[in-house]
Amino acid sequence: MIPVGHREAASIVHWCRFDQMEYAAALALQKERVAAILRREAGAQEPSLCPVMQLILLEHPPVYTMGRSGQRREVLHTTWGQQAIPVVETDRGGRVTYHGPGQLVVYVICDLRPHALASVRRHVFRLEEVALRTLAAWGVEAHRDLHHPGVWVGEAKIGALGVRIHRGIAYHGLALNRDLDLSPFRGIIPCGLDRPVTSLADLGLSVSRDALERQLLRVFPTVFPVRGFVPPLREGEPPEQEEQC
């Protein structure tokens, strides 16, 4: 059951998709969107009755990201073969993780006001629920760990999440391991835990990025209060890549 709180207005979801984006650029884009929401509302005479929610779907080139609780000692080494993987400090919650091609990253920009602090737990629960319902379409019996945010298959993590709340606006989001090289996770202590990491491919499932995105967008309104998407979703058609988001 999804935690309930104050009554929420259903949101129009503005969404877009990028093939691949550097982590720093994606973080800057999110912050720009949060600032735009705050600027818009600063000039409004009354709060919006239909707050806008934004989704950004993309993949990152190989990168280690260190959240606000992360420690440098959790990065064991940063070179795999001939490839040096950069380490980027970021403002999300959580510790150290890895992003790379084959991992679907979903950034969710969401206005949690007027009860932002009370809404954080519900927001995290909903992000996990979106991941769980998405994976269930392929018969994956994933679950939560009440002590560690994320999505798990047995003892292995298949979905990571982290959020940041700035003046009541949530950003960052979740990452689902679809078909990525898992070996760079051995260069860190993922999320500060000595537990394995898995992916759909590692579980023997061949799932395209388009199929995973379609399913995630399909289940999103069953978890978050949504009354429509911009641009509209077309059933059976893959999401189109957007150059402008």
C-alpha cells in the first residue's frame, strides 16, 4: 500500500528522453528545472492547483557518483582495463554508486509542497514501487529492504535510488540495471553495502531500453497522482528521443 498523507492534486507529467548524457550535464538540467519552478511560483498570486511533474529518461556514460553520505574510501579503484571512470560528488542522498550504458536512469522532478518533509518517505516509497511494478512485467520478483532504500532481487540490488529536496522540490530519482557491464561495481562499495549487484540481463532476461521505458511510463500513473503526459504517450510506440527537453 502506498503511504497516504494530505490530499494531492493530480499532475501533468512533462517528460523527455535522451540517448546518453554526461552526469554533470544531467544534474545541471535538473537544477535548472527546479529553479524554474521556484521562479514561476514566486511570481504567481496563488499556488498552482495542478503542479507540474517532470521526468527525464536517459543513460549515462561510465561514472561513479558519490552522494552526501558517501566516503572516499568506498571508492576502491577507478580504472577498468584501459578505461578510467570519473568520480563525481553530487548532492543526492545516499552513498557511492555506478552509472553506465545499459542502465536506465529516471530523474523525477516533483513538487512535494506544502508538506515536503512529511512527503519524503512517500516519495521514496513511490519511486521503489514504480521500479517494482516495472520489473514485475518480466516476472522479476523484486522487493524492498526496509533498512536500505532501493530494489532487490534476493540479496542483489537491481535498482538504486536517491533524492534531494530543495525548497520543497524533489529531484534525482532511480536507476534500473537493464543490460550493463556490472564489473565496475567491484571498484566501489555500492551504497556502502557488501552486497552483490544484478541486472535484467544477469537474470537471463533480454529487455530493450524502449520496452523498459514503455513499461515504466505505463505504470508511473498507477503509483504517482498523474492526469496526463506531455507529450502524450502512444500505446505500442517506443518513446521518441528528444533533443530539447
